[in-house]
Amino acid sequence: MSDSMDEDMSEEPLHLQQDLTCPVCQAIFQDPVLLPCTHSFCRECLQRSLQVNRKCPLCREVFEEGKDIANRALSSACETFLRQANYRRPNQKRASEDTCNLHLKPLELYCEKDEEPVCVDCVSLHSTHRLWSLKDGAPMCKKELGFKVQIFEKKVESHKKMTHKLSNAVEYIKYQAGQAENQIKLEFERLRKALVTEEALRLKALATEEDQKIASIQELIANTNKDIDDLKELIETLKKEMGNEDLPLLRNFQNLKRKAQWTREDPRLPDGSLLNMGKHVGDLSFNIWKNMQAHVKYNPVVLNPNTASPWLSLNADLTSVKESSERLTAPDNPERFDPCVFVLGVEGYTSGKHRWDVIVGDNPKWIVGVCKESVARKKKFTVSTNRGVWSIGLSKGVYTALTPERTELQVQQRPERIRIKLNIDKGEVSFWDGGTAKHLVTLTHKFDEKMFPIFGPGLHSNPMILAPGKMAVHTS
């Protein structure tokens, strides 16, 4: 009887000790905290667990930060037990880099879903996940990082090609600047006496824009070279880490994966990166000195060389266009037509009335009209009003309004000059025989974006010429 009672008494402290033991560190609770799910843990054990995820280490229920509270009753019970039992708290083990923060056991497995190494006691917490040995998990991570390296290596090559294109654009801008400078000097030579000051101002404006445009692209080149250096550094970092032992690699894998991102946009030649040639040489003589009407030629429309197909050649003052004997070397800027053989006017219109004449001569094939600013530039398309182009054309001896149904135009004699009248506010663009003033056709549309004159001279050696307009200067 007494032996049985002694056994019961000896078991009671053991059961009590189990009740006062932290399920994580397996030692008597120290500064215990209570979670909303009613489970308690040492404060330090819970903090280590939170480094993995914000879930209860026992029931895996998610809880919000700050919801844990100090369990004073349990803390008092632990202190009483330690005093009565003269119990010494053993030195708790600290998790090392090779052990689980939660269970303090060696990390021997790899969770494919959570992408982290785990210990054998973590298996119950990853019951629905696929687990691998470290030996099998490391190659999987290396393979994924290897794909990243390949992507970045290809990106480095594409960036290098872009820097070459950007450098060519700089040379082209210099070439443009040279063309503009020559034209400006010719005009000022003709008007030298009265316009020395005006010449200097315009050359300065040209040089300033040239410097600005080149500086802008050189900055883009510098940024692209920096991207290349950063990509190379990232590649080297990933390769270096991939050479580590399996466990350090796996432990650092999530961090590496976060670093192995590239969100910067790929470099490209931006809109408006080339010189505004129309500003410097278009309608130059009229803008230089309105009073010198006898020496000035005025064109209501001038051509924008930055939009011209590489198969087109423009004259120096941007008033005529014809086929180039060979494909010109020009930057593939966003505004340029390629492969379609078109060129736009410099100025776009959003309101008002506008008129210009185009001398088509005896060319057997051409297109003239207006188009939306958003018209396709980098792909072939059928010219039509439903593609954003309102125009007429000549092909195989037939004059046609280029609508979806292709309306044939009746002409008594072959017009050598086509007059285009654009009334934005009324929503009309009309075409006339500029020689006889005979009306050809009127196309209607509610123009809802900026409209530009468009010219398709065909591949002919005879130029399509923009006829000068009548000029009158009024003062008050």
C-alpha cells in the first residue's frame, strides 16, 4: 500500500513537469506567452518560430501580430514548481545555422512548396507538401537559378546590341545637324546683310538641341551600360552562390530568388529622340524674315524626315521626296515608317482649316492625304479610312478614293497637282485637281486625334513636290 502511494506521489511531479514544459524547447516555461488558440510557449521560442511564419507551432493557426499575451498564471506555476522541486533549469540549446529554429534538430529535408530546408519534426507541418532530401533539393534550386542566369546573359547581349543602335543614333543626329547647318548657312548667305543676328540665333538653337538630344541618348547609353554591369554582377553573385554547399545554398535560396529579379525596362530609342528638323529648316526663309517676301518661299506643309521610310530621299529644305537609290542608314526610331514607304508632314492638326498642294507630276503610282498620329509605323497595312488614313491614290492608271470599298474617281485629264483641303472642325478632307480646281472627292469623319499630312510617292526617281503657298504679311 505504501509502495503504491510512493509511486503515485513520484508520478505527480512528473506529470506536473510535463504540463509546465514548453512544447518547442522541451524545458520548463520561461516568460510564457499565450496565443489566441490557447497554446502557450516561451516568449523566445515563439519569436524564433515567427522567423519561419506567423502560425502557432502546434496547431498551425494563423494569428495577428501583437495578439499574444503574457501568461502570468503559468509563469507563477513554473516558478513555484522550480522552487519546491529545487529544480534547475537546464541550459537551453540554441539553434545553429544547421538546425531548425523551431525544433532544434538538424535540417535534413527540403520543402519544395515553401522553398526552405526543414527538420524531421517539421514533416507534420508540411504534410501536404513535397519533401526532398538536401541532395535532391539542391540541384532543383540550382536548375532554377541557372535559368535566371541564362535569361540575364541573353539580356546582357540584347543590351549590348541596343548600345550599338544608340551609338548609331548619336552619329545620325550629328549627320542631321550637319545637314541642317548647311541649309541654314545657305539661306543666311542669301540674306546675309540683314539677317546676321538671326542666323547666329538659329545656329545656336540647332546646336543646343543637338547637344540636348545627344546628351539624352548618351545618358541612356550610360544607364544601359550600368544595367549591363548590374546584370553581370547579379550573374556573378548567382553563380558564386550556386557554387556553395547545398545547405547554405538552400537556406539562402529565397533571398537569392528575391534578388534575382530584373524590373528595369529594356532600353529603347524614345519618342522625339531625333532632331526636330522641321523646326530648324522647314519654312526657314519665311520664318527668318517675313518682310523679305521677294526672297522668301513659303510652304504650308514641310516633310518630317524622322518619319520617312529608309527607301525615301528628301531634299535639303524638306519640300520634295523621291525614291532613294539604296536603303538609307537611319535609326529605327518609333516615328519612322518601315516597311511601308510613307513620310508625314512636320505639323499635325487638331482644329481649323488647312490647305496644301502636292505636285505629283507624271508619276504612275502615288498616295496623298491625311492620317491619324497613331497610324501604324512598323508593319505593312492596307491603306484605308478604317486604318486611320483618309487619302486618294493612283495605281495602274486608276484614281481611287482609298475607302474600304475603293471608290474609283472620274477624271477628265490627268491631274499633275493635287490640292488637299482639311477642315478638322467640320470633319472633312477634300481632294481637288490643283490645276483645274475641279473637285474629286470629299471624305468625312469625326477626327478625334491629331491629323498629319501623309505622302506615299511610290518608288520613282521623279520627286513628289510640295508646292509653295501664297504668302501675305499683314501688320497692324
